[in-house]
Amino acid sequence: MPNKQTLLIRQAKVVNEGQIKTLDILVDGVFIAEIAPHIESSADIEIHAEGKILLPGLIDDQVHFREPGLTHKGTIETESRAAVAGGITTFFEMPNTNPQTTTWAEFENKIEIAKHSSWANYGFKFGGTNDNLNEVLAVDPRRVPGIKLFLGSSTGNMLVDNPDVLRDIFSNTKLPISVHCEDEQTIRHNMAIFAEKYGEEIPMFCHPQIRSEEACYQSSSTAVALAKETGARLHVFHLSTAKETALFESDPAVESKTITSEVCIHHLWFSDADYADKGSLIKWNPAVKTAQDRAGLWEALNDDRIDIIATDHAPHTIDEKMNPYPKAPSGGPMVQHALSVLLECHLQGKISIEKIVEKMAHNPAKLFDIDRRGFVKEGYYADLVLVDMDAPYTVSKDNIFYKCGWSPLEGQSFRSQVTHTIVNGALVYDQGKFLNHKAAMPVAFTR
């Protein structure tokens, strides 16, 4: 049922549209009713937020919550619960589940699962394959955030490698096409070289040499060229190399772009120097690469060649991750700790809080035409996050909410953390406690 309570947040430092102001925010039901320097009225719930930062709820446009079919790794319920603890109030889940979300029936099945179990607002990308063009073109643009294409193989192989199919999809849909870009032939060639040298015992630090800069750039540049030729609305997921950033324009007005890009938390935090300590725990596709690549990604993020920050949250069990390199799956859990990572980077001088909000709330809302989310505005859904910038904690198994029970950030201390998360006007997370499991809604799109 829709939330019918009123909620008043007093004297928070509100971060919205490039400004930080101390304000009161009155929520009535699911919407923000009033924003003012001081609000006289009372409410059913009041939160005194003096000294805290208030952000619009974060929108993660790329997660793998593993349901249906891979629920030993995670579920929509467990992973969305971790997400709201990390300030993420809306997620778009990827189609490489089992069965894959490549038919309308499977899309509706996911919606039904989320309706009963999700802690956060939900949307599901529709997967393109080599043989489902008719299904792709028939999706409802008001209910689907966009199309997802794997141009390189990854978990739940959905590789689209037929150039005629790619051209047809690019030419015939107006929806955002999100792509995983790694050139499969380059990867297979590199893998053969390292397998001949090491057999089954390929060292983990070879991962960025196998899934190399060349593999990423060749695929990304091909996708960008095809988008320019066809006029497609292209969104390139998880850039991992500095070289790729040159493919994109430096423009803060994401709504005016037809070709956009994204970077993930792990590519901003880790580098190939971390394989020695973290091993398979930081094995992602695309691979975490050099410190120089990481620096290039930060530069492109801050000068607006990169438009969105996401998590690519992709849990596996620890037993699966401990396999030898060829069998260890790529991916790791990140939704609970993404904001803490970014705020730590802010405290290190790498990014402003205003820019974090732009890349994780405003821009996803604009890029995907999300209905009334991603901003702190009167009349918008009350998806809100309070952060204490002076609340140190250390990531440990005792405070991890992922079903898989581990994090590549274990042992890392952060200086700030989420204290409250509000979804559609309902307080769902309050200083370590989960309160309201029925506030989430399916995301609607204004198309």
C-alpha cells in the first residue's frame, strides 16, 4: 500500500542541482510536499538532521541481483536490502539471470518477484540476443529502462556477435541501448596465450592483460561508431581504460547527448596493484586495470566525458570466487558500500559531493527519462538519504548485508556512512535497522 504518513526532516544540508543548502523537507505520503529554510508544521515522524548531508536517493543503473535462477548468490530481496543500507533507492537489474530477461514473460516475472520482495524501487533491463529482435522492438518504453547488449561474454553468456543483428537493434529502437564492450576475439586470443604459458594456474594479475585495453577500446569504439551512423541512443557501461574516455564528449548536459558513458566504483577505487592482495575478489569484467587508467577515469568523470557512476553489483559465493583463474567468476558485491567509497574519495579531494549527486542521481534520472526521481524537489517522489560525514566504520563480515557474506572492501575503514534511507516517503533504514519492506515501487519512464 502507498505510504500515508507525513515525515519531516529538519535542518539537513541538502545537496541538489549543484548547490548545498540547509533546509527542512516535509514529506506527505510518497511525495515531497514542501522544502523551505524552516517549516512550522509537525509530522508523524521527525528526523533532526543538523550537521548531516541529505542527498536524493541514488539510482544504480547496473546491478545483477541474480534472481531468478542464481539465487544462491543473491536475491532481489537480499541485495536490494543491502542497497538501501548504502543509500541506493532505485536499481536497474540486468537480464543475464536464469532464465534470461529476453522475453516479455520473463520481464513480467521479475516485476512480480520485485513487487513482493524489493526494498528499493526497481526496473529491469531487457536483454538483446542474436535472435530476439522482435521481442526487443515490442517492449513497453514506459516500463523498461532500456536494452542491454553484451558485446563481450560475461556471467550468463548473452554474447551478441552478429553484426547484422546489432545494426538492426541500433537502427530500430529509440530506447537507451546499454552495452558491455569487450572484443571477444581479442580476449580469446589473449586467453590462449596465457593458457599455453600457465595452464590452469594463470595468475590473477594477468586478468587485465587477457581482457585488455585493446579488447575494451576496439569494442567501445565500434559501438560508438555504429551509434553515430545509426543515430542510436547509446550508453556504454563500465569504462575501464583511460583510452576509451577519448570516445566521449565533455558536456555536463547529459540530456542533450545521444552517446553517454558510465564508470563503476571498483574501477575508481582499485588498480592492478591490488591483485596481489585481493586476487579473484577484484576480478571483474571489464578488468580492473592500471593506476594510470584509474586516473584517466577520474579525469573524465570530473570533466563530464563520463556521465554516470554505477556499481555493477554482481555477487558470487566465496567458494566460487576461490576457484583457479579460468573458473573463478567475474563480479563482486558493491551496492552497500558504493556511497562510502565515493564520500571517502570526496574527502581525499577527488570529487565534490555535488558531482557525486549529479552522477548517481540526477544524470541517471535524466538519461533514462525516470518519472520524478533523482532530485530533491517538491512534487517528486520522496527518495532521500541522510549521511553522517563523521561516522567512521570498518567493513567487516559482521556488518555486511549481502547474501554472499563477503566484500572486496573488508578491512577498509571509511569516515562516513548512511544513517537513514527513505523510499517513497517511508523510512526503510534507520541507523542499522531495517524498518519498512513494502515501500518500493516499479520505476515509470516518461516516454
